[in-house]
Amino acid sequence: MILIALYAAGLFLLLREAIPWLRARSSGVVHARGQRRTAVNRDVEPDRYAALMQTRSKAMWPGGIMVLVAVLWTGWSVIGFLQPAV
């Protein structure tokens, strides 16, 4: 049961940042987070755009690690089930 929760939480945290990051990479406009959601254009403010994109990419790490742990745990369980009992 905890494995399903690990997959769900990891995918949620990963995709929560990955989808806007991919959208910003393709369009060149990233939206700042917070109450006043301002759009930052890559051509107008390249330094701020780069900083916001780096922040978004760093925010993807916890979700990615959770998904990686869930995949490794699943693989470990499958290997354990496939080996015959001695």
C-alpha cells in the first residue's frame, strides 16, 4: 500500500514542476509562483528566466527520487517473488 502512495506522491511532485518547466522551455515564457503570478519572457529578462527555470528544475528532484525509490522497491519485490525458496 505504501508503494502505491510512493508512486502517486512522487509522480504528483514531479509532474507539478515538470509540466510548467516543459511548457516554459518550449514557449520561452515562465510564470513566477506566488500571489502575483507574473510572466517572465526569456528574451526580455534572460537572467531572471534562467533563475526561475533552475528553481523549477531543482524542485523536481524530490518527486524524481520518490519515483526512483518506488521503481527500485518494485524491482526488488519482483526479484524476491521470482526466486525459489530454499
